[in-house]
Amino acid sequence: MQFAPLYPLLYPILKTTFPHCLWSGSPQSRTIALTFDDGPHPQYTPQLLHVLERYDIKASFFWLGTCVKSAPNVAREVYAKGHWIGLHGYHHHSFPLLTPDTLKQSLEKTQATITQACGLNSDRLRDVRPPNGLFTPQTLRLLHQWHYRPVMWSVVPEDWVRPGTSVVVRRVLQQVQNGSLLVLHDGYCGGEDVTQTTASLIPTLLDQGYNFVTIDQLWQLKSGIFAVN
């Protein structure tokens, strides 16, 4: 069963209930953020980078520590090209199923792995997106307590189940609006189609007058809450 039709209904409810997460940017700004989860992947991510470079788009990547460890050269290339990096946990484990200690270790281990691969200061690795989009109030309390910034979404076309590139593109275009935070996947689930999907989406969204920003820029454009200095 695909849950894509439910996400537009859930989004406004969750956004109102949990306002201290980043769900989207400013509705007054013609800016959107393009984000990719579950990478880096040794094949799909480099192909994706070519598309982003062709249009001079800076995206945001939420990485699994184990994937960074397996493809450190790819991680290094993503960072070197100026894309924003966030955390997705070391393994793709739902945060509510982890103990606080295990969750903290997962995030810190992912930070350390990225730091080693990219030479990126761990203090800059503060954005966290929970795998599967699953969290609880306790999860958010812990993330804020540890000075992380929870990042969610506003447009989720469910590309990881591979409904077809045209379907994913149509879902995005039906939902996108000022400040949208889009989620695609460049990992082992969904990554096969991510290059074609992105290559179709970017020129269409540019033609519609949207500007692409990173997650860090979206935080600052939204209101400056938790903005990294």
C-alpha cells in the first residue's frame, strides 16, 4: 500500500502540533529546498551530482553513517561541491525504537564518520531527519537537548517505492509551493530513479520561478530559529 496520498493531509497537522521542527520555509518566499535521504550511494549519488551541477543547484543530503563509511569518496565529493549535509542516523533505524543512549551514539557516530570522510567540523552537523519520518515528543526533546535541529518535510512523493519517475514528478508538482521542503532518495531504495526524477523536476521548477536553497538557508529564511552562525 502506498501512503503518498496521506502525506499532504498529515503535513499541516504535524506542522501545527510540532512547530519547533523545520517543516517548510517562508510562504512569502519563492524558495524551496531539495533534499536527499539515505545516501551517499557509490553509483546513484555521483549521477545525481552531475544533474545538480548542470543547473548550479545546491541541495541538502541527509546521510546514513554506514553509507558514508562505505563511500567516503562520494561523501567528500558532495561536500566539496558545496551541498549541505545533515544526519539520518548511522543505520536506517526508527528513532522511537532506540533508547536515548543508543540514539545519541548513532548520531555522534554518524557525525564522526562524516567528519573523517569530509574534514567537516562536527559542529556544522546539527540537522537531523528521523528515518521514515518517525518521531515522538520525547525524540524531539532529546534532539533539542543535544542541540540538534529536527528537519522534516512538506512534499514526500514516496519515490522509495519506485512508482515511476512520471508519478513522482507529478506528485511533486501538484504539491510544491513557496517554502516547500522536498524529500527524494539517493540510497539503495529509490536511488535508481533519482537522477531522472531530479533532471525532470529542476528545469520545470525553475521555469515556475522557484529558487533552490539549502536547509540552512531555509531555516534562516523561515525566521532565523536555531540558525547556524
